[in-house]
Amino acid sequence: MVSCMMRQSDEKHILGTASTEILLWSSRRDLIAVSNSSGEVFLRRLSWSKVWKLPKTGDGIKVTAIVWRPDSVVLAVGYSSGDVTLVDVESGNIVHTFNPCGEAITALSWENSITSINKEAENFLLPDLLPQPSKVNSSKLDTGSMLEGYKGLKNEELLSLLWIGLKNGLVYGYAFGLFPCCLLKLSELSGLNETIGTVRSICPNGDHSQLCILADVRAGRSEVLLITVDTPLITYCLKELYGLGVLYRQISGLMDCLISAQKALQEAWEDALVDLESKMVRYDNNDGQSSLSVDLMELLMFGHAGIKLEKFLVTDLTDKGLKRIGQAVELSYSNMQKLLIKHIVCANYQLSHYLTQLCGLAKQEDRFSCLGLQVNLCLNACRAAGSFTAKTAELQQVIDGSIKYLKTFFRWLYVTILRLSDEPIPPELATSTQQDVRFIANFLAKDFETDGQVRLDRIGQYLRNEPLTSIASSKTRPWDMLAETCPTITNFPESDLFQPRAERSLVQEFTHLEQQVKASFEAIPSAVGQTASLPFMTNLTLDCQSDGLDKIKIISRSINQPKDRCNLIGLTNSTTPSSGFYLFEFASEKERKNLTRAAFFSFKRCNHLPPGEYKLSDMQFYNDEIMSILLLTEENTNSIFLQLSLALLREQLAPIMSRRGPFNSSFQSDLFASSFRVFNDFQATALGLSSSRKVAAIFSAAKRKVRIFDMEVEEEEDVEDEDQDIEDVSDLSQEISKDGGNQKDVSDVDMAVSP
């Protein structure tokens, strides 16, 4: 008999108006993730002190699932909006957010492979990873936060797969929680005429070769499906998927870096010209017949300013204002050049490096073609990265030219304002060359205005998602200059060389790059999912309304012992009251492959449990040996905490002969409780267990109070108290029966010390 002593160590009251909905202990740390009805997520310690809080994502959006990464470094949170958020446990920062297909998340499971890949020398597919680009220092934006967050996802020796179940019957697999590598369409796999609905539970085995899934039948019936899905390609290509996952993680981080750096570039450009251009626009709007560029050209050619222009220069613009704006523009342009060189160019070079490696993998068709990786799509992504590189170099040339033009233009305007104001002109500014005059005249004629609007530079058009209004000369575009020097390059249109488009802006080139990178990996999930098969399926009719299936308690656990590898799924037969629960065992070792056993366990056949109707409040697997159940009596006066031996439960499981068809339990199996506890003053409704920390958290009915219990307390502890408080289990059951479930004078008792 398995003994599981327990003793209360603490009791906490939960403040706020939102009620607790999901709680999940970490398997490796003294941390518990808790979500509430408002859509917030809290991380708490064993003492119930708050570590960090993840705010709600929107009004009416609920947290529907939570799962820890196996090493407890990252927490995955699923929402009713379809978003999945990965959170760094140490800092509470959001590492990554994605939405598989817009449907509500209904189930999450995160499992490691049982074999290490990173340590095996022959399994290294890629050279050492490059260091990430430096952070963008900006008061408004910090692109380093995303890259810092990705550090929590690195250095994994095992391939971990995050499985996501959706409301529409789809199951997605994400390697490392980032790389979409598998898509299972359960309706197509089952071959049923009816569409499979909400995925309630996903339980993978240790080598990623099989999933045990519980889902609804979308037909308005109180019926669920228990199915096993074999995914042999994942096991066969474990090493290849690991390499692709590492590449995808690096590429995703660099793409996020490029997005953030471009936002910072846009901000720097807007800060530089907003003051000056607004003043120029005001001048233009004063008189619909005049043009600022024409008036300035007349001033340059004839040295005479009209009354309107003179007033604008002396009164509105002023020499001090122009000097201040000129310094701001010069500083802003300098920041833009730093952003381009240190961040965008650096990140894009690294991106090109990884995309080249991706092309190399794709050319190993004997290993990667079965995964849906196509050479032509990877080459298109490489070319798009090259085109973005060329456009970045072109923008650097435009910034250099703009600095030269604007410096000369501001100097001429400054001298003109001083002359009109009868102020002394510094000797170093008194003279100007004929080349300066040509620069200014060319700037006023070509670059000053666009479609009647004042545009003081040509940088802004590169930062908009639209074609360029003023295309740079081929003599200044670096790629065209190289093509002119080496004409043979143009003779290879189908080569791996990139093909930049002169009319595209920087944003357009990046959008094209995003599309090509996405297309490179887009076929992989479907290719892997199409190789899956469904060897076992049974439907189970439950005693509840069809709209009450979300209240059915479902638990799952994967056991990966050397001589015992199986998946266990337990579920109740109804919502309230519940007469018992089903337990299914799906064997996964080679000797018992695809052997499924099941049984229904009735509370009426439980030893020491008095007769009556019970509501199953919660159920959890404590570890590979113990299953915990929380019951509430029919009168809602007492709560009972049961500890069941999984070994005894599994001994009573019977094989399911038919692999397809309804499951019928012909008999009710006995329940043997190894220990239990009765709560007389505490209506317990939710349960959180951590076998590694040997603790349990039990919530009250209103979920405003939580009690923390130490599990597996040694019998030697507090011997005197035990002698006074522990009663024989059989005597206790008789006393409960006599009181008819109303034990007003019986204190909380169990096979341990009462609190």
C-alpha cells in the first residue's frame, strides 16, 4: 500500500475580485503558475509570494491552458483568442507570441525527447551560432528585449515539442515552442463523416512517435473520442528537425531584430524633420499661387527675397531656430547611419548566413525533402535577403547625399537670414563656391518638393510600404555600379544572386523577405502531418449535456520508465454528481505497442468511502505511482482528498478488443484508497500538486483561500501529535456513515498529523 502522509504548512487568502481558474506547479522548481477569470497570469512561490504578473491581453480574453517547458525555464500560456505566449520564468518577459490559426487554444502539452541530440558529435548539422547583434539604444524602443528573451530558449540538448490543441480539431507541434513542424487534422485522419471538434487533452510519449488525444465529436452530442496518432516521421527525422529548429529560432530572432530596428529608424527620421517640414508647409499654405521652392530658387539666382519670403526667413524660421534644427537633423541622420550599420546591416548579414545554411540543408534532399523543405523556396529567401542588403546599401548612399545637400542648404539659408537681419556674417561662411550653388539649385529643383508637398530629403520614402517616388540614379546604386563593372553578372538571371528592384522601398524589400522566409518553412507542418496515422479510436458517451463537456475533468500523464512506457488519460463520466472516472492506458513500448486498456472506477466501490453521491472537484496525477482525487459530498458540507495507487488501478484495466467503435465498460472496478483526508470546515474545489517539491495546494469553494500541504511527511515527525489526532481509517468511515455525511464534531483527519 502506498502511504502518502500530508500536513498543512500554510494558509493564504487571495485578494481581488477575480477567481482562480488554472494552477500548475513546476516539476523542477518551487513555483506555481496561476491564472484567474480576468485573464491574468501570476507566478508564485511555495510561500505563495508573487514573483511576477502577466497582465490580461484584452477584454473578454480568457486563459484556457498553461504548460511548463520540461526544464521549467519557459512558461507557455494559451488564450481564447488563439494566441500562445511564451514567458521567460526568470524575468517574466514575453519571449515570443504567435497565433497558429486564430482558433481558441484548448490544450497544451510540452514534452522532451528521451534521447539527447546536442551531445552527439555526429549529430551536429550546423557550425557554431553567431553572436546576436547588439541592442538598439532608444528611449522609445529597445530591440534587445526580444533577443535577450530568446536566450531562455537556447542551449537545449533535447528536442522539445510544444503540442497545441485547438477548438476546431487541429493539433500543431512546435519544436522548442517556436518552430511549427507538425500539423494534424484529426477529422481527415479519422476518416469520420462527422467533424472532430474541440481538442480536450494531448499526451505525447517520450520519443515523439505517438500522441494520445481526447477530443469532442462536433455533433451536439455528449460524446468524446479517444484516439492515438502515430507520428513516425518525427522520430525518424529527430536529428533533422532539431537542426531546422535551431535555424528557425535564430532566423526568427533576427527578423524580430530587423523589425524593431526599422521602427527605431522611422522614429529617428520623424524626429529630425518634423519641426522644419511643418514650418515649410505653413509657408506653402499661406498663398495657393506661390511655391516655396520657386521663391527660394529666385533668391538663389537673383539674390533678392520677396516680402513674404523675407518675413518667413527672419520671423518664423530665424537664425537660431535654423541652427537648432540643423543640429537636430545632423544628429538624427548620424543615429540613422548607426542603426543601419550596427543593427540592420549586421542582423541581415547574419540572416543571410543562416539562410545560406538552410539552402545547404535543403539540397540534402535524401534527408530533408520528406520534411517538405524545398530548395527553390530557400533560394528565394536567400535572394530576398540579398535584395534587402542592396536596398540597405542604397539607403546609406541616400543618407550620405542628404547630409551633404542639407548641410549646404542650411548653411546658405543661415547666411541669407543673417544678411536679411543685418547681422554680421562669420568669415568662414561668407564665401561660397559655384559648386555649392549648383548643389543648392539641384536640391531645390529635384529634391525639395514632391507632388506640391515639401520633402527635405529622400529618406522617408524608403521607410514607407509603397514604391519610391524618386528613384535613385543607377550611378549611385551600389548593386548597379557592380553590375556595370562586371557585365557578366547580368547573364545569369537564374543564378543564386539576388535581384534588387530599383522602385522598391526598404520596407517593401523587408516585407518581401518576410514572405519568402515564411514560405521556406510553410510546407513543413503539413508534410509531417500527412505521414501520421490513426491506429486506435474509440468514442465514449458521457452523462452530461453537450455544452457541459468543458467541465469534464481530464488528466493525462506520460510514463517513460525503462520497462514501463505508456500514456495514461483519466476523465470523469459526468459533471455533477460524478459516480466515478475512466482510466485509459496506451502502451508505447515495442512489446506492447498500441495495446490499449481501460476501466471505469466507481466511487461506490471505494474502500473506506461511505455510500452516497459525490462530486469530483478535481483530479491530478501526483507522480508515476499515485493519483490524487478531490471529492465533495452531495450536501457540499465536506471535502475528501483521496490518494490512489496507480499500480492497483492499472492491474484492473482490461484490454479494449475493438480498435474502432464505442467503448463499453461492462463492469465497475474497485477503488483502493491508500490514504485520504476529510475536510469538515473547508470545501475544497481545486487541486495543485508537485511531486518534486512534495507539496499540494488546495483551494476553497470560492477560490479565495488556499491551503498549502507538505506531502509524504515522515511518520517519525510529531509522534505525540499523531497519537492524539490520527484515527483508524475504518473507524473513521463508520463514524462518517453514522452521521450521514454531516460530521460537525469530527475534525480534519487523515493518515498524517491534523493541522
